[in-house]
Amino acid sequence: MRDLSTGRRGFEGVLMAVAATFLTVSATSALAQSPTRSPADLAIDAAVPVPSPVDLPPPSIGDFKLDPPAKPATTESSNDAAAPAAAADDKSNATAAAPSAAGPSKDTAATTPAADAPKAEAPAATAAAPAAEPAKPTTEQATSPKPTEPQQPVSKVATADQPVADQLRDLIAKSANRYFERKAERSAVEKFYEARDYAPVWTNAGALTAPAKGVIARLKDAAADGLDPDDYPVPNFTAATSPETLAEAELRLTESMMDYARQAQSGRMHWSQVSGDIQYPEHPIDPSQVLAKVTTASDASAALDSYNPPHKLYQELKKKLAELRGEGDRPVVKIAEGATLRYVPAQKRRAEATMDDPRVPQLRARLGVTENADSTTYDAAVAEAVRKFQHSAGLNADGILGDRTVQAMNTPKRDRSIDTIIVNMERWRWLPRDLGAPALGDAYVILNIPDYTLKVMQHGAEVWSTRVVTGKPGKHATPLLTETMKYITVNPTWNVPPSIIYNEYLPALQQDPTVLDRMGLKLSRNRDGSIHISQPPGEANALGRIRFNFPNKFLVYQHDTPDKNLFAKTERAYSHGCMRVQNPDQYAATLLNITMPEKNYTPAKIRSMYGRNEVNLNFPTPIPVNITYQTAFVDDSGKLQLRKDIYGRDATMLALLKNDKGKNLEAVVAHAQPNYTRPTRLPDGVSVAGDYTGSSGASSNPFSFFENLFGGPQPRPQQPAARNQRRVYTR
């Protein structure tokens, strides 16, 4: 009886589902046909839920299948064990009943009436989704894994550029070091093109892109910045007609662009190539940044030009260079070699004879012929301009454009002034891009050795200037450097630098053991056995009343001097390397008012500190000091000023640029520094005061040699006396 009753319940469930569907459709139709509905009807509808439509197939014989004979239920677990079989039967029935066009939803398939449906309310639970909803997979379909097709990455390379990209991939993988010797640049280029799927950046379907045109224009105009265009060759893209040659040209242009950016920013030669007494902070390019900046800029030429120095004095030299070359503000235009061009004027029985050539527009631009600027005709106006150029260049002024004339046009005009400007522009590349301290309104000190002047700058304008005495040519030359001034010492002690001790004073002691006593100098030994000589503060002190301290490896600084008469001379190279300042009290007040404006320092206030004890005035924010060598500069009136090459720096640099093209001028040259920390035997009769431990007299010096020299860690508040005991050597 259980089997039959169970079958009836299954059949009744199907009938109820069909009935529910019929009622739903009928109700919906009736509502649609009813023109008006009363509030009472709406209230009834809201109170009585309408069954959802059921999308079921017609009953089949499978719906009336009787359950198999039940086994005796001995335990609860035996009933549970029968559940998987019933569930599998449900799946089979649901799958068989699914329509071919759009099967039932997952919920519908899972709740299709089966032989063992236990609850009478099953029809309400089996309400299927509307027929318009996409079919959901059955339980078996949802749990079985589906094979997924591999997603192909979207290529960043245009179809027309794919052959070039393939060649670029091979060239970079196999021969990148042929184009980029420096590891950092090679790595940056590899990553750059890999990120692009090796799509070319300088060509698009074989045609030059806008960035390529900008870069090529800048490379060809390299002479305007005192550089040599031959150092940055431009590949011939017109002749590159195959993927192989286009890929080669791509990397060659990238190579030239990187060379230009590097040399425009840091110089064609490293400063150590010139002398051992030059030291500026390194500021190399970031190859990845160069690639990203130039290739994405709206103006690639301007982006590449930005690696040249931004300083006002550099830009003024650039303008003067163009003027001396007769180029004005026009870019340097190179004329390609080609056929000889000539113009024959009209005669009585013969018309004028002209020639056409694609180079003529460039020729017009080069010579400043503005009439018919785009014309390719070599006419009377062009021939006359060529004649004038030939005359200025010392050539036969016949107006015929031949190979010699083209070569002369493409060779920048050179004379002594031009060479001087070029090497000075090169030295500007060594200097930091930011000369001043941003927190102080970009304040800085700049000293020009050949001009013997010192200037204090702030907010881009000169605040104060004075005359200086610089080092003698030779071993006492004032070094070129950039450092920061940290404090000023009033009433300084002169700690004689080792170079003067060993090169001058010790030989003098051999001749006269009393010479130091007569000069007011004290001799003692350092703990390492080397000699120390010092002069106490006072009016006769070699440093005068004030010393300006900016720690550097050359042990030089700026200071006052008792020898004021030297400032009246035109050429003032007399010191041992340090820089003597004409008006130190004014200089000190100017710097202190920049760093501590609230203190209101004046020259008189500085002079009131003069005495026998050292007084250190520390800067809350250090001020950069730039020691330069400007033999060519433009003054405030716009006039080019030239100065004597007192240290031979110009001559050395020109020799390197002209004669050592095959050498790597960017390689750093190591220069040995003198070592004076050695025991020394003194002449008989020379008295030694004892071990030198600093003017504090302490038995152990807490500071290192450099800290003693230029001021190390700040002394503790409970030891105020130590603040005045820092020692600095002079030269």
C-alpha cells in the first residue's frame, strides 16, 4: 500500500502544479481583460499570494513510476543511506524533462517531483523562473568542470609594425650591447621595448612618428648647445625599407638619443679628466625616465633639450654662441651633399638659368633667405646668399654651391671666443641643476675664480657681491667644488694646513728654528706623530677676523685677511688655495640675515664680536657654495666678458675635446691625494709644545680629523665651552 500511496502522492503533486499554472495564466488573462479594478479587488490581491507560473513539460510515464519495495527501516542511518539513490533519480528525471530549447533553472531541476517527494507543499517550492530567463545548469552540470579556452593576450603592436617588432625582439635579445654599452641604459631599453611588445616608437608603418621627428631635429641642432652633432648620428630611415633595417634604425636613434641626454646633462667629459682639484656632485640621467619622458612628450625636441643646463648664465652663453656663429636664434641647419648648384643670370639673347634641388629650402633657411622659403629653385636670391657666405668663409665667392661650400656651411664657425664659450658651457653641465637652498628662497653663494668675484644670490637675483683673492696657479690653485656652508667663525684660530706645514714651514725651520716663534705660531705633535702648527685668534691672524666654513676634501674655505692691499689689484691670484673676502663683516651679515632674518645681523654687530675667543654662528639651514671657473660669461648689460685662463683649464678641455675623440672622456680618473699623517723628525733646537688635542686641551679628541676641521656633531648643552673649540685648516 505504501508504494501505491506514494505514487498517488507524486501524481497528485504533478496535477497540483499543472493546476497552479492554469490558475496563474487564467488570473493574469482576466486581469489584463478587466478594464477597471476596485480597491477591494486590489486589497484581496495583496492579501492572497499569486502562485508563480510553472514551466513544466506534459506528464510522462516516468512521473508515475512507483518506488521500489522499501526495505525495513531498522535504524535512522538506513533511511539516510537511501537518500543518495533518490537524489540520483531526481537528477535523472530532471535531465530527461528539460526542454531542448531552454531547460529549467537549477532550482526547478532540483525540485522536480520524484517518487519520494515528502511534502505536500512541493508545488509551491518548485515554481520555476519565467521562460524568458536564461536556463541555469542542472546540479550535475554545475558541479562538472568545463574546459576553458586559453585567453590570447591583446597585442600592443599594429599589424603593419609586427615584422619590425619581431626583428627588434631578436636584436635586443642577441645584440643589445652593440648599441648600449652601459648596463643601466641597456636594461632600461630592454624593459622599455618589452613593455611595448617590441612595437617601434620612432616609426609607424614605416613612417616617422612625431617623437622621432622631434628627437632628430634636436640631435641635428646639437651644435647650438656646444655639442658635436657627429657624436649623435641620425640613421637614414628613408633608406630603411625592410623590417631588419627599420629595427636597426630604431635602436640606433634610441642610442643617439640616450647619448645626447647623458652628455647634455653631465658633460662630454668627467671633471676628473681635467684636474684632481675639481669635485662636483654627480647627477647622472635615469635612462628609464629619459625613455618615458621623451617618447611621451607632446614636444620630444623640447623634452630632450631639457637635459641641458637650465641656468641663466648657461642660456646666455648659448645665445652668444649663436651670435658669434652668425646664426642668431635660428637652429643650425645641415645641408646634405649632392650635385653642384649654380645660377646663370639672363643675358641679351639668353634667359636666366636656374636649377631645382630638394636641398634648396634648407639652404634658404640656413642662409636666411625668407623669400619663397619653400621653393626648390636655386635662383638669384639664393646664389647671392651663397656668395656672401663664401666671402665670409674665405672661399671663392662665385655663388656656386659645391662640396667645399657645403662642408663649410656644415662646419660650425670656430675661433678663440667660440672655443672659450663651448668649454664654459661644458663646465656648467658639471654643476648641480639646483644651485641654491629651496628653503631659503634658492639662496646660494657663487664664486668665479678667473673673475675674482663672489656673489650672494637669492630669488634668482644678486643680493650682494665683493672682490676676492684666489689661489696661485699650480699646486695652490683654488679647487672647483660645490659644498654647503654650515657656520661662520668669528675670531678663528688658524690651523696651518698640512701642505703648508710640510712644503713651507718645515723647510723654513731647517734654516731658522726660531721662525715660528717670531711669527707667533705654535708647534705641537698630533697623536699619530705628525706635526701640527696653529696661530691663535687676533688681529694679526692669517685668517683675519672671520672664517666661512663649508667642509670639503680640499680643506679650503673663505676668510678675512690682514693683507687688504691685494684687493686693489686687477688679477688677484695670491693665496694658497683659500679665498680671501674683501668685506667679510658685510658678507657675514648678508648670510646670517638669509638664514636667520629674525636676528637682524648687521656688519656693526659682527664687528662687536671681535676679540680673543672663537665664536661660532651656526646656520639653521646650510647655504650652498659653488666655486666655478667662468672664463666666459655675459654681464648684466648683455655683453660677453672673457677672462684669462689662469689655471689652464680651458686649454686642457679643448685638447681633450679635439684630440681624444677615441677615448672615453666620461671615465672617472682617480687622483692620488697627499698623505701628511706621518711622524716627522724636527731640526735640533725646535721646541715642541706637546701632543695636539685641540684647543680644549683634552687628552682624547672626541672628533675625527674632518670634524675637527669643519665642525662635527654639535657639542652637548652642558659643555658650552666645546662649542668654540672647532679647528679648521687653511690653505
